[in-house]
Amino acid sequence: MEMGKRLQVIIAFMAVLVAVQLVNAFTANSLVSHGLVPRTLSGLQGLIFAPFLHGSVRHLLSNLVPLAVLSWLVMSEGLERYFRVAILVALIGGLLVWCFGRQYVHVGASGLIFGLWTYVLARAWYQRSILSVLIAMFVVVTYSGLVFGFIPVPGVSFEGHIAGAVAGVFIAWIMHSKSLLADT
């Protein structure tokens, strides 16, 4: 895929996240109420909205760079594949949080980040191509600190991190096996 197109998509995605955070900040964080709330019917709206919502500017800023880098790396398989992976990570990871998460509002793109991270690592395992292994090695060196995101910390949705990671591995397995979802 053309690098300019990849860059446009990433910049547009980051711009949407910043715009949502600006609206959220100017409305006293009122948008956060649209996050994912486990085991509630109204909390299901968070499957769609939670990855775009952040509790603070600091929260958003901590997610922008890893989200952009990991998105870029997943886009190495094409834009269609990236959208499929990102949407499935958000939905599957969100459903896992909805089923098993602690009873509070979960927001942020970190579940998506963890899903893209583990997708890239698992993709290398399933593809076993030189490029996918090199990308995975870069990701391990650059983002190995993400493993600390699995440790419970007050105010952080470690469930979202774990659920996103599980979703990323599952999606890599599905997309890189000989299943109906694999590209042919």
C-alpha cells in the first residue's frame, strides 16, 4: 500500500481522537459516560465509542504514538486488513471487557493498542515470513513495556489491555489460518 495513504489514514484517525477529546474537555468529560460499562445494556454503546474516548488529555497523549506506530505496522498488510483487524479487536476486546470487566466506565484506545501489539506478534508466528518476524522483533524491543499493562492498577482498565491482547492473538490466528476469514 502506498505510504502516503497509510499516513493519511493515521493522521485522520489521530485527528478524530484529538477532536473527540477537545469536545470531551469542553463539556466537562461528559462524553466519558458513553464508555463501556460491563454487564449493562446501556454500557454496550462503549463497544463503538470507548476506543475514541479518553479520561484526560494525558490519557489520550499516552495512547497516540503507540497507536499510530502499531497501526502503521498492521497496515503493512493493506488498509482493508488494518480496518478488519482494528474493528475486530475493538469489538471482541470490548465484548470481553463487557463480560468480565470491573463495574466502572472503561474508555480509551489502549485495548486497541494491546490488540494491535499482540496481532503483530502473533502474525509473525503464523506467517513466519522474514518481514513479519522483523516487524515483530521491532515491536518486542520498542513496546516490551506494555506487559506491565497487564498488572492491575487503580483507575486503569487492565481488563481492557488483557482483552485487547487476547483479541489480537485470536484475530491473527483466524486471519492467518486456512479459515473462511483468511484472505485468498
